[in-house]
Amino acid sequence: MFEWLRTFWFGRILFLARGDQLARFLNEVSKDRVILYHTQKSERGMRAQIKLSDFRRLRQAARLTHTRVHIVAKYGWPFVAARWWRRKGLLIGIVVIATVLTVLSQLVLSISVSGNRNLVAADVLARAEKLGLKTWVYSKNLDLNGIAKVLQEQLPDAAWIGVERNGTDVLIKISEKIRPIIPKEAGNLVASHAGIIKEIMVIQGTPQVHEGETVRAGQVLITQNPAENNLNGSQPTPPVSAARGFVRGRVWYSSEAKVPMVENKVEESGRDATGWGIKIGDRVIMVTTPDSPFVQARKEVMSHSLLPWRNWSFPVECIRVNYKELHTVHLERSVVEARQLAEQAARTEVQKKITPGVSIVEETVKVLSNNSEAERVRVELETYEDLAVYANP
């Protein structure tokens, strides 16, 4: 931790050295007692880091060895201070904007209602305004719990009302009193998947298929009993009875996967860099490492905000950006490895199609091709499950 702070305070420069005498260049640098950090050899030359105070001492070694030195990136407080010194107007503007946002963040700017179905949102907002909850008022002077309690007393159709404040937004949450709906079984029983019927049991209704018959998805299995005609009119017509029963059968699922024998894959190299910045509203201002130091990288942005105090939160957030270097990896697989990966991918994909909880009767793995460039594998699963589901008549 202290070493990182020391490095940040004095500043470092990441440079790229190119030339035909890099070994002599390193010897001359060592003679001048200049310390290089994280030295790496690349296709374009040599990359290394150096202290800001030692960078000018590279000129003599570069001149003697005819080496070209190019600055790739700059790190540390000296560069941050110089950058902000050139942007004094922007810094003053940030302070003014932060002050204005701090004042506005303590006011109520918008009020919304959620969870209401039968209650009118305009009526709820009007009642809340009479209780003091309206826009452009100081939020700390509002008793949100008291307002919620009074609103619940004024609205008898509401089972619960809560008032929450999130920054400058106030949300009135309503849970209305509703009668529980008891689901009713109605309609015919149809096949959920295509398969072969092995067992059928009818509790109520008329079967439309037999054991050993192949059915398709959506085909009617058991129909509901029709309503009886009332000719005399002395008694009411009985309701239509829903179909009830069990229809079990064999169902097949399959999935294919293809894995190449030779592949160029982009992976993380393990090297990373971190940049810090501040976020005001939708605008982000980077303080350190504004751009990625890598040629190819994956960017991850994380936001850190200060802990809220009561109902007030600070409008400025701290942004942390992680740059993870990516590089291309050349993979050459054997036939066995490619088939194993294809089989694993196909099995994972076919498991997603199976109805949860059903038992697997048989599994079959087939190699579909003998291609020298890729291996293609199909995984087939046979299950024994209940096919009957309800559908509207």
C-alpha cells in the first residue's frame, strides 16, 4: 500500500524503446544508475516504466545508441496536478455544479405512485399534497411515515401504504386490498410434448388416444364432459366438467454441438490497470488513467458512493475503472478433446430443454461427422414424464 502511494506521489512514465541496440541502451542506462521497472520485450521493441525524475536522463543513452523513446502512458500525482492546473475553469465549474447539486439533492423534485390498480394516482397525489408532500420542498422537514399513515387512513381500499425517498425522488407504494383468486381447472388435457404414450388414466372426461400411440405437441388427450341440455327448463344446466387424468409417455430430446480442432480464442493475460474518476450526474471525469494502457482490453466500471445520512445522499460518486489486458491464444485440440468438449456442450444444452424433475431413461451420444476441421456431436435423451397439461376448450 505504501509503495503504491509512493509511486503515485512521485509519478512514473511507461515508455517504448525501439532500435537495433537495445542491449547497449540498457547498459548505458544502468551506468547512469537509472532504475527501470516492469521491463518487457515486445514485437515493436522494449516496454518499461521509469520514475518521472529519471526520464530526462535517458536522453544521453538514447542518443549514443540511436534508440527512439516513445511515451506510452503517464501515471502519478504530478501529471494529475498538471492536468487539473490547465483546467482551472473546469475545476471551478465542478465545484459550482457540486454545490448546486448538493442543494437540489435536499429538495423533492418528483413524486410518483406505484402498485395502484383501482386507486387513481392523481387522487393519491392530491391527498399527499394537502399533507405537505409536494415538489420543491425541503425533504428533511417531511414526516414520511406520518404521511403514509394518514394516507392509509384516508384510502380504505389500500391494505398498506409506504412512502420512500430516493435522492430527489419520492415514491408512494400502495398495496391494495384484493380478494384471493382460486385457480380453477378447466378445458381439455393436451400433450405438452411429442412422444409415445405408455400409460393413460382417466379420472373425468373422455380419452382421445390409446396406449402405444404417438402424439404430437398440442394434441388433445382427454376431452372435458359436455354440458347436458335442459329441455324442460325446470332445473339449471350443470356446469361443464373439466378433464382430469394422467397421461405418461416417452419423450425424446436432442441437441448438437460443434467444436473446431484449431481455434484462435481471446483470453485475459492476467495484467490489469486501474483508473479512478468522479461521476456527477451522467458525466464522468477521469482523474487517473483516462485511457487503457493496453492495445486490447476489457473495461469494467464500478461505482462507489458515500454512505447516505438519514434521507440524504451525496450526489457525487467515485468511479473505478479496471482495464484487463486481452490477448489471442492459438488452440490446437486432438480428436478426443474436441469430441469431449462438443459432447459436454451438447449435454448442457439438452438439459435446458428437459422438464425439471423428470427421470431420464436412456442417453445416446452420436458423432455426426469425421471432419478434420471440427468435431460435431449429438446427445439424445429419452425421458418418461407426464404429457397432459390443461388447455382452453
